[in-house]
Amino acid sequence: MVRILRQDVKRLSELRKRRQYFRAGAIVVAVVLVLSVGSWVLASDTFKIKEVKVVVAGGVPEDEVLKIVQEEISGHYALVIPKSNVLFYPRLSIKDKINGQFARIGKITTDVKSQGSLEVKLREREEKYIWCASDVYETRKSGKGIEGCFYIDDTALIFKEAPFFREGIFLELITNVPDEDGDYIGQYALESGLFKKIVSIIKEVNGPSISIIRVLMKEDGDIVLTTNKNWEILIAGSTELEKVVRNLSVALASNALKAEVIDAHGGLEYLDLRFGNKVFFKFKN
């Protein structure tokens, strides 16, 4: 009796194992079948990008952008899903490659249109400010303007060479060169956080009669702002934004710097805000 029971238990155990193997095999077959059918469907013409249309801005060559996009959508993910699939094409990779090659491009949008057409739209960065290297600014000044400078955006990214321009049209940022090899495109003229701080100060200063036309970053970290009235504001680079704005507002509202007083002394030469809450000034005469 005991021997028979042992045999029955052994047969039941073997039967359970066979059932487990069968289930595992069925799951593997089902997964392979789903993947095969899925990959076949995703690789079909219905989900394939058949055409790439590039809408460029500025002087960016359309054929080079088109080449980048076509290279990025070629091949497969894990040897299964084609990168040219309208659902899974590499959007971020396309944008990163275009931005890496063309610094002047600020915004890139991709959109799949009807019948498998991928549209890539490029928008150039806004020409908001001018950056000049300190040595270039000093040696290329003339009575008509400055040449050999570059456009930067609101993050201080250098993205395009600026044509010959007259002073006062754009706010000018003058700093040391960010890289000695002279290839400035794609680099930052100034640390982005510091540049935003400077722009914030300028917005607070600018008014109906006074506007900042130039920012000079000195080697010791001090900042020199030149106004359209041809006088300067001297700021320590480490000074907090709120303190600069407060001290400047108090100084400009004081009786000592009323318009008639400034005119009587031949104009203002500078305001010096580098010494805590003290403001020093100097007239031209």
C-alpha cells in the first residue's frame, strides 16, 4: 500500500512539472508571437515615415538638417522596431543633433502629418544682445560702429556673428573671450545666472530718460554699466540684485543728482555702488 502511494505521488509530481513546462512554453510562444506580429505591424508602411519635410529659418542649410533627420530615423531599436516608425521615431535625438550642429536654432518642433510625412520646423534664436570680446571691442571701435562681434540670446549663448552695427541699437556685452581658440559659436559669453542678474538690473534702471547701452565685465569681477547719457554705473559682481536696485533708486532720486545739478556740473561721470550701502558719484566738471 505504501509503495503504491509513493508511485502515485511521484506520478502527480511529474504531471505537475509537465504542466508547468507546458505553461512556460506556451507563454514563451505567445510572447514571441506577439512580438513578431507587433514588429511586423510596426514595420509596415502604415506606421512608416515616408517623407521628411524641413522648414528652416535664417541661413541654416535645409539639406544638412534633412541629412541629420534621415540618419537619426534609420536603423532599429533592439533590432526589432524601426526608428522610422511614426510612433517611436527619436524626437529628442533629432533635436539634440540639430542643436549641436546649429547653435543659432532656438526652437525645434517635430510633427507627423498625414500619410507618414514628418515635418521638422526650426526657429532661429532671437537677436536680443550683442557680445564682443574685450580686445575686439577696443581695437575695432570706429566712428561708425563696431564689427567682429556676435549675437547672444537671453541665456548669453553666442549663436551667430553680428554684422557691422551702430552703437546703441543693441545692448552690448563686453567680456573676455570664453575660449582661446576663437570658435565662439555655441559657447556662453557669460555664466547664464550672472547674465540674467545683470539683465534684471538693467530692466530696473531703464526708464524714459535713462537706458543702459553697454555692459563691461572687468577681470576683477566688477561690472560697468554705460548709460545712453554717457555716464557709468559701477557695481561689484558679488552684490545682491535687490541691494543694487535699492541703492541706485535712492541715489537717482536724491537732490544731489537732480537734472539741473548734473547739468550745472557738465554731466555725471559715474555712480559707484561697490561699497555696501554707500553710493559715490563724480561729476565731469
